[in-house]
Amino acid sequence: MTDLAFLRSPRWLAGIALAVGAIVVFVGMGSWQLSRLSERRDLNAVLLERTAAVPVDLERLVIETGEDIDQMVWRRVVVAGSYVGGEEILLEGRSHKPSAGSNVLTPLRWDRERAVIVNRGWIPISTELRTVVPAARDVVVTGVLRRSEGAGLLGGGETGTADRLGSIDLERINAQTVDDLFPLYIQLQTQRPAQVVPEAVPIPDLGDGPHLSYAIQWFVFALVVAFGFPVLVWRTARPATRSSTTGIPSMPSSEPSALRDQQRM
């Protein structure tokens, strides 16, 4: 019969508690990742529906939603207005096809003293800002409404006027524009009259993200502990089991002194 009395020692009791706690945590983390995956898939379904819909006039959308950001984000809109010259901003660190470059942000005045930022697309890193000033001031833009990216990792605490930013921080941009900015920006898809530069970029494919792979990893960790700890207990108990069942005492590590004396003779 296997002797498991050693499991009552403080060290083994702590090990059991640690193993059980690890399994609970690992299973919980895996389940959380699965819930995140479900939420992301639900969100992607909404985004797919909105970005595939027929564009609606921005002014009409504002009236319908009461300017509720959650209802407006990712909606396709069409808006007529005039680009505000001299307020272009380069959004640095953006790649395309997969060359390095920048995106061009330009305010579009569409409602008296109100403007909306338009991400007009990508330009190579060697292009200077002065070369992308919109030639056509009065335009009709069709695109997708997207959220502000915030200050980013290196943002915050910036003051003054900046013509180069690392993220689409609408609050930051609003502080340096003449017009009051709309709380979302438009990622341009088409424009009339058409622009040659910048090059419009596609809406990103959000996909499922890494949640499924992360969930599998956490569940694997739980299985390793769930099977590994009992194996450790079994391997520890085997020597005690063999000793108690055979009744054969273990040989001493050194020979008796009498035997050593006999060998010297």
C-alpha cells in the first residue's frame, strides 16, 4: 500500500495549495481569453455591417444618433466641405505595402466653424508636408468614422503647434486648430475631385486577434500542473512503498570495520 503520509508535511501542504491555486488561475485566464474572443467577434460583426453599409450624410447621422460616438463609430459617411489649408499634420510611423511613410491629416470644414479631421492616406517617408497641401479646397469625402487614438505611448504633456504627431490624438489636434473638431475622424475611402497624393489606405482587417492562442496556452499550463503534480507525488511515494513492502533493510554505505580488518590480513 502506498504511503502518502509525507503529504501532511507543511512543505507538501503548501505545494498542494500552490498547485490547486495555479490550476484555478490558469483556467480562469483561459476562460477570460475565450470571452475576449467572443466579444471581439461580436464587435467585428458590427464593424463589418457598418463598413459595408451605404454611406450616410454626416449631418444626418449626427441628428439620428444625437452625436452618440458608440453609434457613429465605424459608420460610412459622406460629407461636403472645404479643406483648411495650412493645418495639415503628418501622422508619422505608418507603413503601407509595406514601405515606411506617414499619413496626412487635414481638417475639413463642413459646418460653419466646425471641422472634421480627414485621414487622407499614405505618403512615402521622403515626401515633405508642403507637397501634400490639398489642391482641391472644396471636396466631397466618403469614408469611415473612427475613434481618436489618444496621445499614444509617447504623447501627453505636449504644448504648442505640431505638424508631426505619432498618433491621431483629436484632443491634441483640436487645441491647435481654428475650428472646433468633430469627436471622430474620417478615414478617407474616396474623394471628389479625386486626389493623386496621398494614397488612400484600406480599412484594417481586425481579425480575431491572439485571444484563441492565448486561451490554449493557459489551458495547457493548467493541464501541465494537473497531471504533473500527481506524477511528482507518485514518484516521491515509490521509494517509501518499496522499502515497506519488501522488508529488506537498506545496506549501509560503508563496510563494517571487522570486514575491513579481515581484508587487510
